[in-house]
Amino acid sequence: MQMLGGALPYVQEIAPYQAGKPIDTLAREMGLDPRRIVKLASNENPLGMPASARAAVQALLDENELARYPDSHGFELRAGLAQHLDVPPEWLVLGNGSNDVLELAAAAYLAPGRSCVYSQFAFAVYPLATQARGARALVVPAKDHGHDLEAMAAAIEGDTTLIYVANPNNPTGTYVDQDAVDAFLARVPQRVAVVLDEAYFEYLPAQRRVDTMAWVRRYPNVLVTRTFSKAYGLAGLRVGYGVAQPAMIHMLDRVRQPFNVNAVALAAATAALGDAAFIADSVRVNAFGMAQLTAAFDRLSLRYLPSAGNFLLVHLGPRAQAVNQGLLARGVIVRPVGNYGLPEWLRISIGLERENARCIEALEEVLKVL
Ligand SMILES: *Cc1c(COP(=O)(O)O)cnc(C)c1O
């Protein structure tokens, strides 16, 4: 790699994020009709954007107000979230995607000479955010592909100031239950900030859903992050949020760009937040697709991890890369996860029934010829 003299050495060492292949890119590469391509690679909502949010965006365009800066504090969305979560609005910070909030935590808590704890196989943004700040990563070996919270608590060192926990985790779909998180939080010293990344919270079945706001109320060092990108169907608009006690929120606000969430995203998210029917539909479609895909994997004798999210991690062994290429050639985009140290697996986002069927059909064809 060519070294650019002035760039920070720890920035030069960052391995860039590998995003899911966009539909248009594959269409160009393979000469395929983009309308025939199925993308199950970025855990997006297959129902698309909620009609409620689209109407809000249209109204905003009609008002012709987009020449103005957005509300820097997102008053309306924060008020809606405060009501939705039963916390004061001062306990909320908005982000350009929850990715932005994860970065705000890194900006406020990490620097050279400090360390950050996260799990093996945890969401790829944690290593990126840690390394971009020149902090040391304490990567804790996974247990059954998921977070080993006991080992993570034990891994905390004197210079540790931040911990990321993805629950459910992406790309593994693993979930740690309430008792394990309770015990973990009780062990973490208060000088260490704990980010509980709940990007897939809305997909959790009722019996697994925990009142995570209770942790925020109890612990001043806990930050819960959630997003409008997954169940709310607004990934393209980039909006997410963090919930914590005001002292921590004030720190995040200091490193936040004043206009980090755009006006279109604010309007769409505010509308989507009130759209309980859309969330119910999304959860139903996801449960159906989960059953559809896992039944196919069972039939094909493919091992997969039980998932609490809107995606499945399936084991294909040494042929995983060839399978991925075969799927691409058939217009099906899934996600290779070699960058996570999982080269024998593919992550498949759960789509609509017909999209899942296309994926299964292509997978069967590919497995026959490999
Ligand atoms: C998708 C995802 C996010 C962030 O998504 P945004 O679009 O930035 O809100 C955060 N954490 C995990 C674990 C995710 O999978």
C-alpha cells in the first residue's frame, strides 16, 4: 500500500468497509437487467419505505423548504422518540444513521492510549471506529459465534473507555439475553461507556424483547443505539438515534456535526415512528421469510445460525466464494463475510417471499454444479 506521509499511521492501517454490492453495479458487471436482480445483501427492509414516510417527504418537497438548514436538534423527531421510548427528549441524540452515533461515541471516548472492547464477529463498524481514533482494540473471542459478555467484562483494562455490544449482532444474528446483559452491566466500571447497539430491536419477538431503557435509566455509562434503516425501511435516508442519560448525551452533542441529520430524513423518520402497522408488517414478512429460508437450508443440509435479526448466516464451507459468484451470475446478491473472519459463510438478508424463492432456486442450482 502506498503510504501518504501526512496521514495518521493508524488511519493508514484501516481496512475499508466492504458494503453490499449495489444492484446497478452488478447489472453493469454482468450485463443483467437491474429489475431482475434480487439484493439480499444489506439487511434492508424488503417492503421498501413506508407510505407514511413517503407522504411526509412529499409534503416537505411541496413546502419548498429544502433550501433551509434542518433543525439542528431535530426537535420534532426527538419529541416523538421521547414519547415512544418514555424518556425525556434531553436523553436523545440523533445520527446520520446509527452508524453516526457509534462514531460519536468513539469520538467522545477513544484516542491513542485508550482501548475499546468488542467481540470477535461483531459489527464491522466497531473496528473501523476504534482504529480511526488510534485506540487499541481488545477483541474478545466469540462464544458459539456470539458475544461472550463474561469474557468481555474480564477483558476490560485500565485504559479501556468504550465497549460495543451488538444485540442482536450482525452478521451472526446472535442475541444475548437479559440476564447476561444485567450481569455484564453490573460488572463494568462507570468510567467505561457501554454502547448497546440495537439496530434490529424491532424484529425481536415479544417474549425476547427487553425494556432496555431500564438499563439507560439505571446506568449513566450506557448508550442504546437504534436505527430507522432496518425495520423502519429508511436505510437510504440515513437516520438513527442514541439514548443515554443527559451527561453522556451532552458529550456526544459536542462532537456531533450541527446538521448531521438532513431535513428529509427527519420528516420521514418522524412519520415512520408513528407507523406501527408498517413495523408489524415488516416483522411478519421477516418471520415468514425466516421460515422459508431455514426450511430450504434444512432441505439442502446447510448449517445456519439461529438469527434474531432480518438476515441469516449460512455455512457453505470452502465453496462459499464460488457459491457467491454463482449467485451473482444468477442475479442474486448476498453478502460474503470473509472480512469478518467467516470465509466459509454467506449472510443472506431476508426478503419478500418471491425474492427468497429466487435466492433458494439459485442456491440449489449453484450447489448442483459445484
Ligand atoms: C445496520 C447496522 C447498523 C447501522 O445502520 P445505520 O444505517 O447506520 O443506522 C448498526 N449496527 C448494526 C449491528 C447494524 O447491523
